[in-house]
Amino acid sequence: MTETSFNETSINVTQNFPNPVNGTTSVRVNIEESANLSLELTNMVGQKVLSQEKGIVNAGSHEFVLDATNLQAGIYFYTVTAGESNVTKRMIVR
């Protein structure tokens, strides 16, 4: 029988918009309970190129605004972490 963990925060992360990005882009996050919220952006080889920490936030909607003007064109991955839960999505920079 599989055990289910109930201590993970439910997290919903939107695709960044606009995507592809050529300046700034935003990522919206909705969490069901308060948690430590952060975002980490990595390049194709896994190097961290940007991170943002919001600290402990209340349940509800939150937004990360990313400035991609200094990033090289290519594919990046952003991981949003809320408590013990995380979601990773792809972002294209032109």
C-alpha cells in the first residue's frame, strides 16, 4: 500500500508570461496554505542564474517578476518551491 503525505503544500504555478521573454516576465503562484515561497532559475546545464525568496507568505496568490534582460538567449527552467512542494517549468529567452 502506498503512503500519502498530507504535509505537502498544494501549489499551482502558471506558465511565465510572456513566453518567449525578451525583457521581463511574470510567474503567478497559488498556494493553499502559508509556506516559505521561492523561485530558482537555471540554465540548460543546471547552473543557477537567478533566485528570488519571498519568505513565509500566506495562502493565496503570489507573483514573481523576472528580469531576463541580462540572460543569454536560450531555454531555462524555473522551479517554484512552497514548503516541501515544488513545480518546474520551462522558459524561453530571446
